Amino acid sequence: MKTNQAAVNSPPKMSRFERHLTWWVFACIVAGITLGKAAPQLFEAIAEIKIAEVNLPVAVLIWLMIIPMLLKIDFSAMGEVFNHAKGIGVTLFINWVIKPLSMALLAWIFIRHLFADLLPVAHIDSYIAGLILLAAAPCTAMVFVWSNLCDGDPKFTLSQVAINDTIMLFAFAPIVALLLGLSSIVVPWNTLFISVVLFIVVPVMMSQILRNVLLQNGAQSLHRTLKTLQPLSLSALLITLVLLFAFQGQQILNQPVVILLLSVPIIIQVYLNSMLAYWLNKKFKVAHCVAGPSALIGASNFFELAVATAIALFGFNSGAALATVVGVLIEVPVMLSIVAIVNRSKHWYESI
């Protein structure tokens, strides 16, 4: 049966649930904090279900969350990279050079120095590690939503995510190790390697095998599966948030100032990277439908991987896990604000 490639490459339209994701995230945060306070022993027991310091419930939820997103990616789309060479180049530069280095620098400036007297000394290294983990991998899931919201070119988004995922297979661990090493933080290599295998290699392989099997029955088979799995993926995201905030809820309630301080470098970095990518695309005369998702991909983080790796490396109750959870807390509203900036500035972008 002949495959409709355009249908395969076009992400599905957002549901009402997805359009109101910010409110669902907020509800899960409240629910998680409430449940964590009401039943701390239950969540402590869940935290102990792990292998090699990798929490198994979180691993399963991560797979459920990202495999449906990875199913959308045709890694053969990397062959279309030359159609969007300038936009791809800008995004890769932001994702793999500017973003991790800028976060390491901002963490050093704000956490190590400017805010040091306001933060618990014992957790400063861990906070920095969490921020580095947050910035070390570009988002592979939510960028489809952001791209859709700014009328981004779906082929560009797919090819960019495919390239990023391929690079991430090999670059995530070395970049994290390098930046943690520069921050004088001991890198537990075994756990980091297991995290990369569990949260990148395994989901990519599983998704591509399933994608190929589905496409043998035609593009509609893939679309039906995506439609079925999409609620499962979002549900896994929300359950993960409930779990994370159940574990971190007491810390959040007890340390509102810490949450606020950790959010400062994250917010600065997101706006810095997105606007730099947007401006560079304009300078290179890239079409707005490519510049928009380029800016959003350049700014967003693979927070699912960051949270899972932080938990695996440092534990549920660590400063690193808390820092990555703060990233989750602000990711959706901040990215929606960037979508608004991209959309409202289209006339300026396309002006000479």
C-alpha cells in the first residue's frame, strides 16, 4: 500500500486538552503537592522502586510520554536537511553550543555567586547540576505543540528533531560530564550511561521499530495509533508531574525563595536562546515558518530526560531533582509567551 508521506509528516492538530495544557500542569502541581503532604510514606515507597539508582515507575512513565512523540519522527527526514540548511544550522548552534554553555555560565553566576548566601550551601552543587541537565538536551516532544502553535513548517520541525535526537544519542552524556566536571561535580558515569540508554536509546529504538511496523499497513495505521496513544502520552506527562511534585512538594512549600531563585537563570536562558535563534534566522533570511520553530526548539528543554536523569544521578529529594522540576514548573507558560512573541512579531520579521 502506498504511503501518503505528507500525512505522515504532518503532526496532528491539537486537542482542546492540549490547548489548555498550562491549566492541567498547574492542577497536577497542586495535586502532587497535596498528595505528597497527605501520604508521604506511599511516595517514599515508590521512590525506592529502582535499579542502579534509576526509578522504574519514572522510567515507564517517560517511555509512555516520549515514545508516541518519537513515533512521529521519520529519521529519514534528515535527508531534507538541505532544504532548511540555514534554519537547521542556527538551531544546532543554539542547542548544542549556546544553550548548555550559557546555562552553565548563568548557573555559575547566579547560583554559585549572586544567590549563594540565600541558598542552602549543601545543595548548591546539586542545583547547578540540575540546571546543567535541564539545558543539555533539546526538547523532542513538546516542540511539536509549540511548532503547531506558531504555524511552523512541519517538515523542518521533524527533520530538526530527528537530527537532535540522533546527536543526543552520542552527545548528551559527554556534554553533561564535561559541564559537571567544569563545575567540580563528581560524575557517576555508570548511572549516567544507564540513564542515556533507558531514556534515549531504548525509546528511540522502540518507536522506530513500531513506526516501521505500522507504516507497512499504510500511513492511516500510524495516524490511528498516534491518535490512540496521544492521550496516553499526555496522561503519562501529567502523572509524572504529580509524582515529581509529590516528592518535591514539601521542599517547594518550605523553600519558595529557592524556587524563585532557581527560576531566574532558567527564564533568562530560555528568552536569551529563543530570541538569539529568532534574530539569527532573520539575519540569514530564513522563512518565518522555519524561524518560529527554530527559536522554540532552540529554547525548550527535554525536561522529561532532565528530571529522570537528575533523579537517577542524585535522588528524588536532591537539589538537582528540584532544579529540574522548577524547569517543568515554568516551561509551559514561558514557552507559550515565546509563541506569542513569534506570532505577533511576524510582520517585523518579514519586513526588510
